Amino acid sequence: MPLRQQIPAIIVGFCLLVLIIELVRRRKLREEHSWLWMVVGFIIFLLVIWRSLLVSISRLMGIVAPTSTVFFFGIVFLILVNLHSATKISELNNQVKKLAQKLAILDSDVQPILDGRTGQNTEEQKMSDELHNNS
């Protein structure tokens, strides 16, 4: 790989590693997900430095151009990340549905108690009704 291509690739790999560490430090990226991104950043860095490894992997897979190998693995990685995100979203949707159902049950249990309270102003009753109807 020519030096003109190698230097930007090294910079991108290094910046990716620094960005991941900073996102974890600021708690924007959870530690459980950071290891995957750290591995990707390290692999990018490694393949740029050790070009013969990339060429060997390309030959092993029957791919002529090493850049095609990088694109292939990049696409596979993105597919796996999307699959993981989709499963997490489905899991969170199920949790939200269960929580909404539990909240509805609790609300139906508490509302008769609130309606039966004595000494409540009509204004307070109206505000309570509005809050109840909006939620």
C-alpha cells in the first residue's frame, strides 16, 4: 500500500480508537458495546500496518484486490451491527409493552381510590381528571 494511502488509513484507525474511548468515558457508549468497536479499530490499524496479512486473507478467500476484502468485511460487519441493533430494539419494545400494561393495571387499581377521596376541591378534581385523561 502506498504511503499516501497508508497514512490516512492509520489516522482513521487511530481516531476511531480515540473516539471509542472518549464515548465510553462520557458514557455515550456502553462498555458492553465498546469492545466490539475497539476490536474493529484495532483490526483496521493492524491491516494498514501489516499489509501482507490483508493480502494473505484476500488470497485465502480467492479475492483479487485486497480493498475488496476490506469492503467485504466492512459490509459483513455492518450487517451484524444492524442485526444486533434490531434484536435490541425488539427486546426494548417488548419491555415497553409490558411496562405499559403494568402501568395500566396499576392505574385502574389506583383510580377508584382517588375518585373516592373526600374533601377534594372541584378545581383539584378537574386538574386530576385532566392529568388522568392526558396520560
